[in-house]
Amino acid sequence: MPRPHNRRPAPPRADEVPGFPARRAALRLLDAVLRRGDPLELALHGAAQGLPAADRALVHAIAAEVLRHLPDLDALIDGATKQVLPDDAKARMVLRIALAQVLRMDTPAHAAIATALPLVDGGPRKLVHGVFGTVTRSEPALPDPPTLPAEVVARWTDQWGEAMPQAAARAYAVRPPVDISLRNAGETAQWTEALNGASFAPGHVRLPEGAVIPELPGFAEGAWWVQDIAASCAARLLGAGEGRTVLDLCAAPGGKTMQLAAAGWRVLSIDQSKKRLERLSENLARTGLSADVIAADLRQWQPDGAADAILLDAPCTATGIYRRHPDVLHRIGPRQIAELAELQGELLARAAGWLKPGGRIVYATCSLERAEGEEQIERFLAEHDDFTLVPADAAELPAGMAPDAQGWLRSLPDMLADQGGADGFFIARLAKASN
């Protein structure tokens, strides 16, 4: 009689493991961000191609949690290994994905490791399994607030002092609030009450946490649109349009265009991205506001005539919106800052030539880097003696926001901290000489 074989059943194929395709996509997405330097939102399409919407959302959530807590996840991994894994080792990345799910997404440990191990088929499965077990058995907790990357802390400390990165870390731990701008600023009190929100300025409402945007009163009717309060300040500094012409440069997806149109400006909205301009046109249609939408590269485009005002929301590193886009803390460094600062200077100088004598230009970036803000304007004014800085007045700005002594607006992570904070922005208003 043949003896029974006590073989273990073969493990399931990777594609047969429930949830594996989403984790594989998360691995691809993180590789695109951390190794290639691609923006998280742009890389998501390629990494999660073919997955259903729910799985795409899961892929994004896993990657965002890994990026938000990367230094702290790495500290846990390094504390459980005898030899430090290279930063770009697949085993480290897989462990980050598995631990982020357990510690931030309430995924059971057995489910997290079951979907992680197939990611290292043909590789160090035992190492990943062992390190994961060592970490999870110690019942760790990620620090609150999260630890910012060391190079970011060093850069921001050098620019702003030690208190700023500490405030940035505290802000990082808080879900960013949702602000809206109103089509009719005269209805601020009405919409504040209807939406159970808080208002810091005419035309602004901060929504309560957890609000589901498309289901709220007024959204479908186009009474308002989502726009961070700091971003809204750029258009506020141009005031009422009274039928005059304004160029909204780098305009998509259109928050500032709609503000300007609602304030009575004749708006020409120019952006290089046709896809983002489609969204701008959809927003205009929903709100019933109008603007001339133009797809063009500002380095080649030329207006037919001089404008009364210009709003240049220049392409930037977006480090000011790190709370919403944690990838910028890991893919932006001195090289990217320098490259974008050069482009900003080129666009600002070019736009200045399109302004009528006596006209005003507002320059804005959602960046926390001086090279993209203060230094940019200081250099421009030194090279253009026909322009002067027009200081912002506190009365023009939302409550809790005030211009610096120089007259420009710089929103740092401690601004409006008790109310949920605001995105990091730099905004300066310049006037061209009349003669």
C-alpha cells in the first residue's frame, strides 16, 4: 500500500490572491513617485490601469499613506533588521506598503502580509515575512504628528527658522479643510448657514469636516466651487473688474477665473493643458460664468492687446499643498526648485510686457520656497524699474490672514492653525508705471 505524501499544498498564484492586483499597482505607483519623481496624481493612471474605480481609490490611498509616513515606516523597518535595506530595495517598499495598511488603514496583519509576499516572488520572501512579523508583534504606533523628511526639515529651517517645520508637521497631521468660493459674495451669510460652515471673508465658506461635495446644496446649481482660502486671495487683490480685461495665466482648473468673472472682469483664461482646460470649461458651465478659454504655451503665446490686469498663478513645486499631495515632500529638491524658479522668472517678465501702463499684475505660487516667492519678486523689481510693489491691505484679506511687512502675502503652516490651516502660498501685487 503506497505511503501518503505529506506535501504542503502549493501556495496560490499571485493573481489568485484577493486584493493582490491593487497592491501590485501601489508598488508601481510608489516606484514612479520615489524613483522617477512623477507626481502621484499623474502616475496613478498608468500604475492602476485596468483596475475598477474602487481598486484605483485603494491604490491611491495606500500610496498616499506610505508617502505621508515614509520616515516613520522606515524607522520601524530599520529597527527590525540586522542590516539596513537599501532605500530602493523592493523588500523595503513592500514592507512599507504592508505596514501602512496595518498601522493606518486598519487592515488585519494576516491580510496585509498575504498580499505583500506575492510582490516579492522569487525574492526575499522570508526576510519580508520575518521583518513584518517582528514589527507587528511589537504593536507599534506611528508618531503623531508624522515625521517630515530630514532634507525638507533642513531646507525649511534654513529659510524660515526652526518653528516653521514644527508647525508644518502639526499641520500635516490634520486633514486639510475644504473651502469654497461663492459666485455671489453678497450671499455669504446665507450659504454659511445653509452649509453649516464658517466664513472668514465675503465670498468664502469653510465647510464642516466630512462634507460630501456633490451632494451639498448649491453645488449642482453652480452657486460655489471648491477653492482653498489662500488660493482665493490672489484674485481678491485685483478687486472689482467693472468690465475691464484681465489675463488669467496658467488658469486651469479655473478657481481664479471664476472669481474674476464673478467680480466683473472680462477674463481671458490661458493654460497649456487642454485636459485641464476641459475641466475649467465644465466649471464655467456649471456656475454660469463666462471667460474666453485659450489653450496655449505662454512662452509662445501673445495677446492681441495690452490688458488692464494680469493674474499669473505660476507653475511651481506645489510644496505649499503638501498636506493634500504628500508626494511633493519626496520628489521635490533643490534642482526642481531652481528649474521652476527659472521658468517663473521667464513667465513673469514676459507677462509684464502685456500690461497696460497703470495696470496691475498679481503673481502667485502655491510654494513654501523663497526662491519661488520672495526672491522672485525681489529680482523682478530690481530688473524692472517701471514696476512697484503695491502692498496688500489686511482689509482685503480674510480674517486671520495678513500681509508681511514688505506688503506681500506669505501663508505658512501656522496661519489659521486653530481653524484648520490653509495651503502654503506666496502672493504679491505689482503696478506698472502710468507713463
